[in-house]
Amino acid sequence: MRKLVSALVLFGLFSCAEEVVQKPADLIPGDKMAEILYDLAIVNAAKSTNPNILEEHDIEIMAYVYEKHGIDSVRFVNSDIYYASKPDEYEAIYKKVEARLEREKEALEEERRRVSDSIRIAAEKRREAEAAKDSIR
């Protein structure tokens, strides 16, 4: 039994050292892959929010992203498959994307609050000015 467990442990160690997917020669670096995935998330969100806008402007999502980042579909797919075979690296990339999306969300919410506060303050000043006019009459 002890030999079997030892053999399984050794087999596990050696199999972990093997690469499941060969590293592509033109692998997209992790930071650039995070930028690409961020753009895909934004464009896909826009598509799900209002698909007619993309159709009206004849925008093909993947072609737009490939052109923006100077890559082609083969390079993207090969890099994506490679990173998917490396769960720790892939998770790190997606955490960067998630963190960036969260920062953008917070910035947009802050801007929305600022505009809302400005509108509220302007409305209060207008009411005060009208009240002052009414009291003078």
C-alpha cells in the first residue's frame, strides 16, 4: 500500500511538471490579455444593454477588439487556450480585469452622485431665489 501511495505521489509530481498546452510563440502577455478581456467585457455589456447601437454603426465586436489591440483571432484564441491551461495565471488575469471594472464602476457612480448633487443644489438655489423674489413683492 505504501508503495502504491508513493508511486501515485511521484506520478502526480511528474505530471504537474508537464505542460498541457504548449506556450505559443506569439503569446499575448498577461497584462495585454487583461486589457483585451476588459475591452471585451465592456463591449459585450454595451451589446447586451443596447444591441441596436452596434448594429446601426456596423460594429463587429471581435473585429473591433482585434484591430484595437493589433492582434488576430488565432493569436487571441491560442493565448486564451494557453492561459486557460494555467489556472493560476488565468485567474490573475481575470482578477486584474475584475479590479479594473470595479474601479470604473466606482468612478461612474461617483460622477453620477456628483451630477445628482449639483442638480439638487441648483434646484435648491432656484427655489430660494424664487422665494426671495416672492417675499420682495
